[in-house]
Amino acid sequence: MSVARNSLVFVISLLFSASICSAATVSGTVKGPDGAPFEGAFVQAQNGATRITVSVLSDRQGHFQVPDLPAGDYTLRIKAVGYKADSQSAKLAANQNASADFALQKGMVRWSDLSRYQGERLLPAGKGLQILESRCFICHDFQSKMASVTRDADGWRDRVDFMLSSMKFTLGGRFSSDDENTVVQYLTDAFGPDPKIPKSPADLPAYEGLKHAPFTDDAMKIVYVEYEMPTRNKMPFSAAPDKNGIVWIPEFGDNNKLARLDPKTAHIDEYQVPNQGTAAIHSAYPAPDGMVWMAEQGSNKLAKFDPATREITEYQDSYLPGKEGMASGGAKHTVRADNTGVWATGGPGGGVVTKFDTDTRKFIHIPDTEGGYGLIIDKDGDLWYAEFKENGELGKINGKTLKVSKWAVPTPDGRPRRLTLAPDGTVWFAEFTGGKIGHFDPKTQTMKEWSLPGQHPTPYAFNMDSHGDLWYASADTDVLGRLDPKTGKVTEYPFTHAEITMREFFQDPQGRLWFGSAANDRVGYFYLAGNTEHASK
């Protein structure tokens, strides 16, 4: 079908009668270059006023439906790696059932389309890549900051210098001048004006063997609703809704801001923390009393935001002697709070768990909790945490006595990273290195594990939904996964962007799981089509 005819069909379809729904819906088909139905293409509808984007996938018959769109002007786009299609515009009124058809054309696979797993196997091996993997691919990977731009040697050196300055707390002493020269040369060879790698990674023989296995028909049912950050490079590390549905977003790096999102209007306010230098806000958590607590990794501080006064108060923790200002001496990481105090990982001494007494304003460093990463407070005020380190364990700290209890996970060096509590009081955790989801029953003291599919599952962001299913984001393969603990079935879902960079999932009052995709400067939530209680409201 021609572009002109496509547009005519789309305009005519807008004249369809209103449905009983309170918002518009766009339905249609996607066909491949051969004219056959195309499964697995993202169809994205972006509101021109709010910049909210709703993304769905075409099914086996090529059909798609973008639901629950408020009235407004929209741009419809197709996103499928290796393909392209012309975008379309639409002015939607409330309750309309509109339609649109898309015909894909062959396009080019770009380096910025790859997952980290694919990139590390297709990019040229060598010391330059090793340095990037060990020191740079922690907060972001190569796609958004490297593969998506072209710079000469001077341009790459400028960027490396910037990172060495803004991230001095973690890179200082770990990045020599020789390392810088090696990285600059590597980036110039790979992503400079005269690159020494193929223009498309699909031209490499190994590419086909690294493609993700075909997603199942069930995987086409996921819906993403995404919000853009105000400007680029905000690095939203998470998105935590409070009891009123307002979403709180920590901006990592040297932005030094906490963002407040109203999901109904998409309006974002930002609040500057007092810290001078790089705060690197890694985590933000709305407490039951309405205060929003932040963990500043770059400054080893906790910070409290009062929504009523809009004031931010910071509290400085101590460093190991001789390591002041360095992450190795202390770096606040993940924060949780209840009415008894504020807990955080990343304290001095190998990242011990700390408890901050809001009355005395003193930090308590809890011994034998090195490597603490994810954490969650149970109904009794006790803290559960995961040790993200070699042979790390699952831990529990008594909220009153601060006594520590620990349990080894079944997979050696599985490295549990994030965890959550089920309504029955059992603990679920994601093993980042082990590529598994684990379950611990405190009553029976028993553990069980589920292996995750794929070539290199690396579960990072992790939580349970309102149906009791466990969701995770695989950091290295750019997919979401859902484990049904009743059947043991795991379903993987494609994500709308490469470089997924999701670190935490939080549930809102409607039961939707929210995320931040730091490298893509997006926050949002997802749900499965048919779960109408999870749709936007």
C-alpha cells in the first residue's frame, strides 16, 4: 500500500463512531517487506503535547492495538530492528476507534540497536574494551553514549575528561593516563569519522548467532507507557510512586536533582540538592510520612526532601580514613525508610548496611553486612538485604537489636542483587550472575531457584506484581521477564529501547510497575493487555 493511500485510510478511519471507552484507540496491521503479516514490531503513539508514548507490539497476524489514548495530536511510529517505515500523524478525539496500517521496508541494524551482550561479542576485543567494560559500563553501556554519536579523537578525549571529572568519586585512582589514551583510541577506531568496524554489526558473521530467539505470542501482549525527562542526560535511575501516585525520580551523575512527575499531566518539577560536586543520586524512596529520602552515591550522603516546604536536608556519613570522597571509602546506594528510621546500603567498609536515626541524626554502621545492595523492610520493621558480591548471601537485620542473620543462596557466586517480599512473608531475590530467581521461606528455612532463559540472563530491576508474578529486567540482554511461580513458566518480553538500564521496579496504587531507563532518559510503567486495571487512568 502506498504512503498516500496509507494516509488516506488513516484519515478516513478517524471518522469512525465513538466507542464506549473514555479514550481513543488506534488499531491496525503491520506487514513486512514481503507483504506478509509482521510479528514483533513496536507501534508507538506519542502525544504531541505531553510527550507521553504508548508502545505496543504487532502479533502473529500483524495486528496491533494502542489503547487508552487521551484526545490530542499524535505521531505514530514503527520500531523494529533492521526495518523502517514512514511515521503517521493523527488528531484523535475522545472515544475514537482509529486505524492505521504500516508497511515495513528493509533498514539497517545499527550498533546502537544492540544489547550489551551482543556488543561485547561483536565489538573489537582488546584492552580498550576491557577498560570500558570494567569502569564505564556500570552506569551506562556503549549504545547511547558512544555508538549513537560520531566524534574524532579530540571529541572523545573531551568526553572521557568530562567523565573523569564528574565521576571522580568512582573513577579516581582507577583510570590512568595510559588508560585514557587507550580508551580514546578505541572509541575513535570504533565510532570516529573513519571507523574501523563495519557500518552495521549485521555485516559480521557472528551477528546472526547472537540474535535473541523469537519471542512467544504471549510476549506481544505487553504495553509500555513512557515519559520523557525534561532534557537529555538526566539519567533517571528509578521511578518510585508515592501513596498519591506522584512519582519520584533520582537523577544520577552531576545533575544533582530529584524530579517529581505527575503521571496525569506528565509535568515534571526538579529540585536541586545542596551538595556541591557530583551527588550521583542513586536511589529515591517516598516514606510513609510523605518525606522522600535519597541516597547520594557520589557524596556518601542521605538527603530528605519535604514536599510541603520543598526543602532538602542532607546528612553526611563518614568515610574510611584516607578514602574521603571516594566510593571505596563510602557511597550511599539504595535507600528505604519507615517510621523507625532510614536504611541504606553503600556505607563505609566495603558497602555495609547503615541505619540512620532520624531523631539523633546519627548513622549506625552494621558489621558483617559488606556488599549489601538491594533491601526491603518487612511488616515487623526488620530489614532484608542482598549481598551483591562474590558468594554473597541473603541477609536479615533485626530492626530493634540490629542482629544480623544470613543464608547462603544455592548457586555459588549467584550474586543476589535485588529482592522483594511476598504477601505471605517469603522472600524473592534476583541472582544477577547466576541468572536465576530465588525464593526463601523464613518459616521452613528452605530455598528454591528458577533458571531464567536466554543466552545471558542478568536480572537487575526486580519486583512482584499485584498478581503474584515476579518481573525482572535483564541488564545485558535488554529484555523484561516474568516468572509465574505457580507454574514455573518464564516469559520474556522485548523492550522499546536498547541499553535497558533498569535498576528498580516500584508498584503504584493501581498495581502498575514503574521503572527508570537511565540511558534512554525515560521513566514509565508497563502492563499486559487485558489487565484493564493496570491501564493508564
